[in-house]
Amino acid sequence: MHTDPNCLFCKIAAGQIPSRKVYEDDEVIAFHDIAPWAPVHILIVPKTHIASMVDVTAEHQALLGKMMAISPQLMLDLGVTNGYRHVINTGHDGRQEVKHLHLHVMGGPRPWLKG
């Protein structure tokens, strides 16, 4: 598994920086966003360092599928029962702030702060 010692999300995945974790296995970690846009806003992050969607290849297909597939149960576990939104920001113009691929999953009663 490739990691970047200077990457915020690699440090969170390694347990070097604390997070409000909601899920973890050998491939991904999920935790609450520190600046939520919605009542429930989690990030699902691969443990291997992939800078952005631009760097995704066919070898990442199962990993990306897993990220999407675990999100319904995580949202249900967090009490979100009336819908949610998935967002992956890519690159500067896509407003990606942390250069490590991550899936935002946001839900809960409206209105939301953003989105």
C-alpha cells in the first residue's frame, strides 16, 4: 500500500492524527468531516495514497466500488434515512482541498450549510 508521509489523510489512516472514525478496514477509513456542510458529513478515504480521481486506473475499480457500497450502511448507522449526497472533488478547479482522493457523503435534514 502506497502512502505519503506528508499527506493529512494518510496520517489519519495511520492513526497519527485523531479523527471521529465511523468505519475502518484494511482498505478504507471513514470519519466525520471537521467542517461539515450537512448535519451528517463523513469522508470515506482509501488507505492507499491516490492523489485524485485523475490518478485512478482500472486497478482501483474494486476500491472505488467498495467506497460507494459501504456508504448506505454508514449513513443508516448515523441515522440518515431520507437521502444523502455523494461528492468527489477533483483537482484545483474541482475544489479539491486535500490532495488524497476522498468521497464526501452528506445527509440529514435540510437546510444544509452548503450544497
